[in-house]
Amino acid sequence: MKKLLVVRRPRAAASLPALAVIAVLLLLLTAGRPSFLERYEPSIAPARTTTTTLKPSGSSSSSSSWKTVVRVPRDCDIFRGDWVPSGGGGDDDGAAPYYTNVTCGKIQEHQNCMKYGRPDLGFLRWRWRPERCELPRFDAAAFLELIRGRSLAFVGDSLARNHMQSLMCLLSKVEYPKDVSKTTNPEFRTMHYESHNFTVAVFWSPYLVTANQSGRAGGLWELYLDEPDAAWVTGVAGFDYVVVSAANWKYLSKKNLTRVEKKPGDSHFWSGLMMVKNTFLSCGSLKVHNGTYVRFWEDQWNGNTPFAARYPTLYNLVINKNESVAGVMSKRPLKVSFRRAIVGHNLKAWLEVVSKIIPIKLTEQNDTFWWEAQKNGCFSVNSMYKAIMYREVVPKKDMIWKLRIPLKIKIFMWYLKSGVIFRGTFWARQWSLLLKEEEGQKMREGCLMLEKRVSGFFAMKGWNLRKRLGD
């Protein structure tokens, strides 16, 4: 009997971000974390590498084109490490990027970061550093010589496609491949490097298993978990190497991306995705409709604070902390189990939670995510850049009152966070009043700090500060 799993894939217009979007945001995060660009200090002495002389095919023993290939030691696990900025003591120090959107024509238009407003170029100068050794700088000519006469296939969704494009960009300094694809479908491409008889291909298979879409609405999918997708299984036959993008199966299982967190032992790649996911979600709010994709306790969906943060002692007693809103509200009384009986302040807290969610009625519409960095609630790459760079300009409302600044400035910042912008005459009157206060110097210092915060906040919104105050 076939193992059948029915899943509902959210529609693009109303769904939460997919794994592919989060993977792209992993690159965007570097724009807002300058501390990552500090010099990387190794904690483990790097292992010694060995060298091997590689003779190009068809060259004589006296040829000057022999390549010296640096090999990492056998006891070095190249898959455990971290991304570090160039300048941390490796062969990449001071070297130019391998490629850019200008030098490589294989990068798709919608992935052209520089063309669409990325404010920094630091993302071009990162390298992978294993924990116990140093990787030499990639040598395209040596790679093609080592891989001569072989074939490599990438299988998956957008990450697999990006892997193939990146590899072709790395090899473009030596040779451009010839497109030998047997189909016009851009998701299934086969490229051949004639000079080295090397073939690289990509096979699009987002689920990796057989998946049939049913229903006119296009939201329901049937997955046959014991039946690999024929689109790639038959295609990779005969390939020497096959790279399968299976991270979504390993880490997500039956959960939505918003319902998983970093755990001990997770790879650096997945840990980075989780960090980006949390950064992304902090720039918006979840709107509950069917409650399937929103965590009841840990997501911000009822008010400005998750229930877990609002009622921490009660949350610690919950058995299933990762339950969705739909799961909790699927029964009456609510489907929540505690490790022991709740009494006293915990009982009071639970009654408050119940009173907040009883009026809520779930619908059949998918849960949505409202992007607060734009007025229309829709995500854009440019607004993400600005949100990351200016995210601490004006703190969240519950943090404003904890700042060590005069009360009137706190009130102003609260209004600003709420989207209330006063006219210029109001500010002229308020400024004159501030300067007459007994603690005039303290007010002036607070206003200087406020001026920086306000200027940054207006820049994030794309507003002209002088023009806005003059309206």
C-alpha cells in the first residue's frame, strides 16, 4: 500500500514565506549586522594541508601548465564550520570576489542584489571555513581538470538551481558551458563543458517525491512518500554525483517553517536560517485565519506580545508548547495540557488567555503575514534592507518607557511608533517649552539623541523629514 500524505500548500498571495524566501533572506541579514564583519579569530589550530601536482590532460611532462592542488587532511570535516568574512586569515584575504552580477551572466534578473538597491557589497566577500582546517581558494581550472569526463546533478527547488548557477559562475573564468538540454523547461537544464567533457544539470523537484495537485483552488497536494519523483529519478541515472536538497525533509518534517526552532546539533546553515526567520518575523505580525500556520504560545498573533512572553510561568507548565492556534482551538474546552494542576496566579493567567481567544472565530482562509515595514503590508527586498539597518531606531512600544530619557520625549516616540506625525507648528511650540524646563541641558541631550532616531526612522519609511514637518 502506498503511503499517502495530504498536505495543503498555501497560495502565494496569502501564505507565509516559503523556505526559498528565507534562504534568500540569509544573504540579506549580513547588511544589518556589521559585527559579523569583524576579524574572525580561530579557536582551533588549523590542520596542515598537503599539495598534489596535477597534470592537465594532453600536456607533456615538461609543460608549465601543471597545477598544484592543495588538499585538506582526511580528518577535517569540511561540512562542519561557519561562514566568515574574507580577511580572517585564509587564502581569500584581499582577493577579489569570485564573481559578481556584472561578471557572471548566469545569475537571474530577480537575484541581482546590486541592481535592486543592496546598499553594501560585503556579501561578496564571505568564505566557508571548516572547524579544523583552512580551505584553499577555489581554482576553477584545477576543478575542471579533476572532474574531467564526469557529471554532476543538482536536485531540489530554488536552492538546487542556485547551487548550479553559482558553480557555473565559478567556472566561467575558464570556460562557458554549452546548453545541451533536451527540454525548453528552464527548471530542467543540462550544461556541457566540451573542453573537459564535464556535464552539470539541475532537476526541479520541490517535494522530491511524487506530488499531485488536486482541487480547483490549487491549494491541496497529495504526496506519495514512498514514491520518488520520476522527474529526477529517471534523469539522474548515469550521473557520477547527485546533490539532493533534502533539508526541508530533515528539519521541517510535518511542521511549517514558522513552527520550528534551532536545536543543539543543527547545522550552521540551518541555524542561520532560523536566525533569519526570527529576524524576518520580528518585522511584521501574523494574522490568524484558519490558525494552521501560527503557533498558539510562541508567535505574536494576539496583541503585541506572544502568550509565552506575556505569561512565562504558565507557559513553562504547558506540555505541547509548539501547538498551533488551530490545534488549541479544535476542541472545547481548549486543547491544552499542563504538567500539573494550575492554581493561584497561573489559574488567573489561564483565564485571561481564555477570555482573549474565545471571541476569535477561525475561517478557511490561510493565515497571513503582515509586513509592517511597508504601509500596504507587502514584503519587498528594499524595505527589508531598511528594516534591518534601522530596526533599533525607534524601539518597540513596550521598550520606549524603559529608556532613560525625559518623559515628553518618550511620549513623542510612542506617537511616532504609532504612526502619528504632527505639524511643524506643534514642534516649534513643543521645542520652546522643552528649553524652558528646569533640566534644560538634559532635555537638549535627549533631543539630540531623538533627532538621530527620528532622522533614521523617516529614512526607513522613505519620507523627507523637512518636507513632512513643513506640511
